[in-house]
Amino acid sequence: MKRIVALMLLAAFSTSVLTACNTMEGVGQDVQKVGEKVEDKAGDCKDGKC
């Protein structure tokens, strides 16, 4: 019985770790896109199109 509980806890922990990695990757991509938009807007303002 203890072995089954330990395996279930290990499976739950592994799933949560893998999900967190995917979430952080998505956040990184979102932050990168926002940075690109800020750079584009700064370039427009520099050219006088602000």
C-alpha cells in the first residue's frame, strides 16, 4: 500500500513539474512578443511618427 501511494505522489509531482516548464516557456514567449512591440513603438517615435 505504501508503494502505491509513493508511486502516485511521484507521478503527481512529475506531472506538475512538466506542466510548469511548459507554462514558463509560454510566459517567456509572451514577454518576448511584448518586448518586440515596445521596440517597434520606440522606433516609430524616434522617426517622428509617434
